[in-house]
Amino acid sequence: MKFDAPHFRDEKAARQYVEGLRWPSGRVCPKCGTVGGEYETKREGRYRCGSKGCRKDFTVTTGTVMESSHIRLTVWLVAFYMMASSKKGVSAHQLHRSLDLTYKSAWFLCHRIREAMKAGGMLAPMGGAGSIVEADETYYGRSDLPKREHRLESQRRKPSIRHAHKDQRPKRPVVALVERGGKARVFHVAVASKENVQRIVRENVDPASRLHTDESRLYFGMDAEFAAHETVKHSAGEYVRGDVHSNSAEGFFGVFKKGMRGVYQHCDEKHLHRYLSEFEFRFNSRTALGVNDAERTALAVKGAEGKRLTYRRTHSA
Ligand SMILES: [Zn+2]
């Protein structure tokens, strides 16, 4: 059984599991950074920093997305596991039902786990000599841009604003960069303009890489910036030419859209980046890269450190 491990059933085991992930070589005071200088307090799992002038009390959840949560650690770990191991994600409704949480708690918990899954820190450039990076864009849901602004944009004949009907809001553009056989970085942009898309490509991809895209005008003029810029002509029915294609990026979009439609159904544009982080996280720790469900869960739990997400921030950002 999936949830047989003690850390899914016993609070002490859960705490020890998270402590082991967070502090593999001694407990670290989250305030001053002192390692191993803490005392145990009367409350199990609560420590006091031994450093003079600090003396901060902390637990394993201090300074993580789990801080000041009333939800038990075992429940957190089950939720982490469910979100890390299901290909298309888990809805707040499902967590609400299966974990006996209020819907509101489940919803907030999902967003905090997404925050933990978000890639952080300095990211090295993607690709490099001999590597292929695919760039592609797609559209998901309707933008929050007002219709008027959308008309202005379309009057400017931006090739990237797609709309099924002139009275509908423009769709939300998503740009994906995928290293062939490797990892992805995914971005939600307000408008998929040539400037926005090319800036993302430029900021993330090593110039020694071969860049693969479709024939979209968004990538025009990038030839000189990479070892090669090779395109397939989707409009002419060409999807693969030798090793030139953008199938990895399209595969990512396929899983993302299936999950969003099937599991999440609705998401405000302001939250779209969080869902993208979640799908990106699972893609970048997928089974094909040698990561199993338990390891993927551990990666997400480790990612909880250094991130806070308040209810207010969840709603405003
Ligand atoms: Zn301290």
C-alpha cells in the first residue's frame, strides 16, 4: 500500500522524516543559521536556538510553506505524496474529501504545495553544446485582459493573440522551453509577443544549443543567437524532420492541458503560474529521468523550505 510508510500515519515519524530531509546534517536555526546548537524544549519537536542573542524557538516547519498551519504533518505528507505522484494533479475537492479537510483548507494547502514545487534560486542556462532546446507556445483559458485592450492588441496585428471570436477575451499564452530528453521551464506571459518570447528564450537558453521551434514568427531573427535555429513547418504538415521537432514541448502541453481540464477545470489567470510550476515540477522529476514517486515527494517537501505563502499573498499574487 502507498501510505504504509510510518510518516503517513504517525506524527512523530512524520516530523523525523521531514527533519531528515530538511536537516540532513544537524538542525539549523532558521533565524541565525547556527547548526546543531539547539536545545530541545518541553514541547516535542520544538527547539530553541543555543546561540547567544538569538534563542529563537523553531520547529521543522518554521520558515516553510507549512509554517503556522493547523493541519497535521501526516496529512501534509499524504497531500505532498498525492500531488507529487499523480500525473495530472489532484484537485482541492479531492483532498477535501479524502483528507477530511474543509474545502478552504484543502485549497490553500494545494497552493502551498505548488509553491514548494516551484523551482527557485539561480538556474543554470538550459542546453549547451550538442544539446537541443525546444521552444513552443500554447494557449490555455481566457485572459483577464479587458476586451478593449485585447482589441487594441489585435489591431496592432500581433500574430500571437489568438481568439476564437472577436468578442471573447484573448487566450492566455504559455511558453515552454524543453531540453530534449531533459527538463522544462514554463512561463505564463500576458501577451506572446516576439519581444516577450525571445527575451525568455535568450535569458534561459545557452547560446551553444540548437534551438528547435515551429515556423512561428515569434522566433524570427534568432538564428544568429544560437548554434542553430531549426524549424519544422507545422502549417505544411511537417512535424519531424530528422531530429528537428518540438514534440517534447507539445508532450508537456498535452499533459498540462489534460490535467487542467480534467482535474482543475477552472483557474484564475493570477494563479496560472502556480499550476504551471506544479506540472513543470512533475515533468522535471518524471519517472523517465529516474525519479520515483517517493523521491519526487521528498523533493517537493524539501522545496517547502524558504518559501512562505500567506492567504493574502495567494489571493493577490
Ligand atoms: Zn538562532
